[in-house]
Amino acid sequence: MDRREILAAAKATTTARGKNYGNVYENHKRIADLWAVILKRPIAPHEVAMCMIALKIARLVETPNHADSQIDIAGYAAILPECFRDE
């Protein structure tokens, strides 16, 4: 895949996820609230997106050409501004 295909796939994926999981900020806030209980500290929605990017990078260490992880990283990077805006 080239960058245009990855970005197009990330756009399609984030759109589909929005239909399944709702508003980006609200979904990441929900995840942040759950992680906060486990980690015993406040978590911000943007931190969820950043941690998910880190998770995908960790997976790419094992399989660097895995397109799904590359697409997901682009998608999480794209939603970061929405998390910051709504925080």
C-alpha cells in the first residue's frame, strides 16, 4: 500500500468505527474512564489515542508490513485533534 491508500483506508475505518462506536471523543472518554479505574489515575481521551498508537507500533515491531496496524496508526493520529478539541 502507498500513503494515499493507507490514508483512504484510515478514513474509511474511522468512519465505520464512528457508526459502530459513536462520537470519537465520547468513545475515547469512556475508554479513558475505564482505564483510570485500572491505573488508578486520571486518563484523558487523547492519551487513549496515543496509547493505541503505541500499541500498534509495538505490534509493528513483530510484523512491520502489517497493513492493518499501519492503517490504525493513521486513524488514531487523525482523531487526536478531535480529542484535544473536545477536552
